[in-house]
Amino acid sequence: MSDAVPNESQPKIGPNEVLRFLLELFAFVSLGIWGFLAFPLPWPGVLVGIGAPVLAILLWALFVSPKAVFRIDPFGQALVEIAVFSAAALGWWMLGQPIVAVVFAVVAAVSGILHGRKQLGD
């Protein structure tokens, strides 16, 4: 006999969950790129280039991730998610890349709406 975990305890990972993970990674990388390119190097560019993604990762880990330190309601999670994704989109806009900013913002918004509907429907 194997010690397999029952299917009920395994989280179901669908296409939107994979997309959300990729959006999350893209947002963190985007904030780093923005920090290094939008500010003069070495200071404050290095500070912002490292600090912005670290702050976003910290907020995500504390409030939004599946193993979040603080459990907040779906609306609070959505606010943190909107703040991180909006900051990344604004970063691309400030770098003169409006197409990247708009495409990222639209894809993140649609994915967030689908995730929110799923969360509230449970």
C-alpha cells in the first residue's frame, strides 16, 4: 500500500492558477526592471530596483499566497493583488511601454476576476 494523499486534500491547479503564478512572477520582475531603469544608478536605482520587488514579494507572502502568514478575506487579498499588479503596470507605463502595461493590466484583471468569482462561489 502506498501513503498517497487523498485527492480531496490536493489543491486543483487549473489554467488560471498557472496564469496567476506567471503574472505574479512577471509583476515582481517588472518592478525590478522599473527600479533599475527609471532611477539613476547606482543610487537610488539599486535601492528601488531591489526594494520594490522585495516589498511586493513580502506583501504577497504575508497576505495573498496560499500559505499566507495573515489570513484575510478575499476582498483584502484582492486589494493587495491589485496594488502589486497596478504598480507593475504603472512601472511599464513609466518606462514608455504602454502596450506591455495595458496588456499586462488587462490579463491580470481578467485573471483576478475569474479567481475572485471562483473564491466567492466556494
